[in-house]
Amino acid sequence: MDLEELLSAGKPVNEKYKSGFATLIGRPNVGKSTLMNRLVGQKISITSNKPQTTRNRIQAVYTSDEGQIVFLDTPGINRAKNKLGDYMLKAAEGTLGDVDVILWLVEPTTYIGAGERHIIEQLKKTKTPIILVINKTDTVKKEDVLPAIDTYRKELDFAEVVPVSARCGTNTDTLISCIFKYLPYGQPFYDEDTVTDQPERQIVAELIREKALRCLSEEIPHGIAVAIESMKYRKNIVDIDATIICEKDSHKGIIIGKGGQMLKTIGSKARPEIEDMLQCKVNLQLWVKVKKDWRDSDFLLKNFGYNPKDAE
């Protein structure tokens, strides 16, 4: 069920239970995926220290006795350089008017760069309550957080300001409580044991891409995608064939590595997390193909799971 279907479901109001939508926005690498994973208590969205890690709107679900929060983890808001970048920008900015509360993640600094300036201009157009989340507080002294808060408060009116450390879990309970303040009363959208709406194949592909992002050099990860060719279940094991797509022949050699060592490393790092997610043994076979300029091909973008209509 997508966001529009959920919003139009017309569920009866429950005045003792809150349910609604919260989107996480921010520039690349500010910690959106790490925070969402921390809040729902399970790895849903992949993380790395490289741009373009998150490419889709990922829905994760937090459920408690108080209510249910459906989180949308969006791609980092950045200037588009190709059709994939344009898709990602629309996916991120397209959530701002469709949710009950916006979580804007920033770092604990008094410097507001061009990326944050662009986000500020987008946020000025919305009437949705905005919670400013100062992330990575574990990386600075406590006395450095207040000046950062003061700097951002001069730019926008925030419903709440919450300093957190997504990595350490500091103050995340406070953030959950603040989010519930701005959600309407109503029935849950998902069953209480649901943590994401993402298909298994998509999660598997993303886990493989995460390991590739972490293992490969800087210039290659931006140009890779992962396609799951097949997932076949047999007794207590799943056979998975996956292809890593890159844009250049030279990149293919680097991804495979000397004697296939890099590809083996990516597979060995991805397999345990896939097994943990699927709760069974996994036989993972990885391949590498070159698809030149796939990030500017409408057909290939859709084929690899980035449908521009999904970002509208």
C-alpha cells in the first residue's frame, strides 16, 4: 500500500491512539537512514558515508501502545546532475506536503551551507510542522549544540528542536514523543509486526549495494545499481542471483577485483545481513554487468526500481 492509498483509506478515528506520517529530510550523509533504523529498532534503510546511499522513499513503521508512526526516509536533497538525481530530488521534496510532521536533520554546526539553504527555501513553502533534529551530538561538546540551535532558529520557526545522536541512540525517545504530538488520532495503518513496506527483493538488492558502497572507491558507487535476477527458495536455504550494474568497463574490473576478490568480499559482507533478514541460509551469487549511462536512461532507471512516477 503506497502513501496515497494509506492517506485515503478513511479509517475510523480512535481517540486513544495516534497514527500518521513523518518524513526525514536533510542533505546527504546527515544520518537520516541511521536515525530511522534506530527509531524502528531494525535495519530498514542502508547506510554509508557516501552520497546517494538512499535513492527511494523508504517506508518504515514504528508501533507502540501510544500509536504508530510511518517514517519516510528520503534521498538526500541535493542538486540533480542526471535523471537519477532528478528522481531522487523529486522523491525527497515530494513528501513535504503529504505528511503530518517533517523531521529536518542537520549537523551541530553554526555554518549553513548551500544544501541547507536550498532545504530552507523548500520548507518555507510548507505549512507542515517541522521538527529540527540536531544529529551527531556525540561528535561535539555539549556547549557547541546550543549555538547551532540558535543559528537555525533564526532561519525558520520550528515546532520542536531535538538534539540526538542516531549512532548512539541518545535522546531518540524524546524525539518519538515529540513526533506523536503532531499526529492525528486514528487507527494504525499497518499490523503491529510490520516494520517496512519494502519487498524482500528490494531490501536484498539494497543490502548488497550498501556493502559495495562501503568496499569500493569513491568514484564508483554513484554509478552502481543492483538487480536481483532470481530468488529461489528450497528447504532452509534461498538461492539468490544478483547483478551489480556499473557504467564503465574499467569500473567492472575494479568491482570484480584481482582474482574476483572484491566481488567475494562484497558478497561475504552482504550474506550475513541477508540471512538475518530472511531468517534462513543464503546461497548468494554475484555478477557484474556494464550498462553505460544507465542513470540517464528512463528505461533502465525503471528497470532498476527507480520509477519517476513513484517520486511524483
